[in-house]
Amino acid sequence: MSELRKELKEKIIEQLNLEDIAIDEIQDADPLFGEGLGLDSIDALELIVMLDKDYGIKLADPKEGKKIFESVETMATYIAANRSR
Amino acid sequence: MNGKVVYENSSPEFTSFIKAAYKHFETDYSKFFKMDNLSKLAFMAADVLLPKDKTLASNQQNMAIVLSNRAASLDTDRKHQESIDNEDNFYPSPAVFVYTLPNICIGEISIRHKLNSENSFFIFETFNAEYLWEYSKSLLNTQKADEVLCGWVDFDEGEYEAFLYLVSDSGDYLHNETEITRLYLTR
């Protein structure tokens, strides 16, 4: 699970072009949106595409994303339980 | 800027060049790295030209933006096309797709400088001083704007060019087609 969390941090930084942020600056429980990493709505869509492309998870209801993308911790838990890749 | 070199970098590759320029001018705008190449180019060119405090004086709040280029958003359009070419690997990136219009770069400048003003983006085969002159003159004459950020920002397959200038009722240069062309060619 810790490997998955590290992998997610790397993917988030790379795919969302967070140039100014290093992996060790993202704590597992940090909020990804709002006061945390400050991600926006386009980033949320990118994360949905990432779930599909890299882990074979299609979100039927985008509203589900709000809970799943709360933090790296919640993402990792959801991916571990639902991944097909 | 105004005939003076404010930054030099011999890097032939755009990504390195624009990132180095961003750091050189201490730009501090994290959304910059999410932009496509055309927006990065337009954003940095405008950022060098406009006041450093990022909040324009009240008399500059009504600054229209009129930009133009040859390749529209073709460079980003191609990236989007590549992501949807293969039905078995069909993962279009929302972050790329939002830049598949050339006038998005005007939006980036407007957000940065808090402008809610008139704006237009034109596509020409080559730099068209006459059209930009007429259009910006019309904006000023009809009081649609007090000032116009005008110019050419083009990016296509690694080749890029930016030329921006400000038009107002008073300034250091005459505003006419000949002078605009002369400034464009002075590089």
C-alpha cells in the first residue's frame, strides 16, 4: 500500500504538472483540493482519466470522485479495492 | 523590451527556455506549468510587458487584448488528436483539451492581471500590422478600451515567436502600420 501511495504521488505531480512540489511534500492525508495541493476541476477530470488508464477503474458517477480524491490515502484505498490493472 | 534585451537564453528547446525565463523573472504563478506552450509564451511575454505588481492601475483595468498568430492552437490540437487516434488507447487529457483554442492564452493573461475587458484573437498567414492597427484604433476610438495589449504569439512544432505592444492615446511611438511593422521587424 505504501508503494501505491508513493506511485500515486509521483503520478499526481507528473500528470498534473505540479512543478513546484516534491513527493515528500505531499502527506498521505493532505487534502488534494482546496487548501491542500490546490487542485482544480480540470485536475479532477485528469485524475478520473488516470484511474481509468492506469488502474482500469471507470467512475460511473463523477460525484464519487469527491470522496475518492480527498487525499492520496483515500485514492490508494479505493484503487487497491477496485483496480483491474 | 522597448529595444532592450531583458533576458537571453541560448537553449534551443522551448520548454527549457520558457521555464528558465519564468524563473529568471521570479514569476511565482503555479498555474503556469499547467498551460500549453502557446499560453506559456503569451503569458510570459505579457508578464514582462505589464506592471510587475500584477494588479494593473485603475486606468489600465480597461485594457483590451488583441492577439493574432498563424498556427492557432494547432500544436496542442495535435497532442489532443494523438490521444484519441487509437480506439484501444483512447484517453484524451482534459488538461490538454482545454487549450485547443488559441484565445485561451488571452484568458490566462486576463486571469493573471485581473482583466475583464474586450478581447479578440485573429488568425493570419503572416503578421498583419494593418489589421491590428485598425482594430485596436477602433477599440480606442469607440471607447471600448482605454488601452490595448496587441500583438502576435505563434507556436508550432517547436518554432515560436512573440511580439507584444501596448497601444494608448499617449506613448513613445506613433501608432500606425509602418511603425508597428518596423517594431515587429526590429529583433
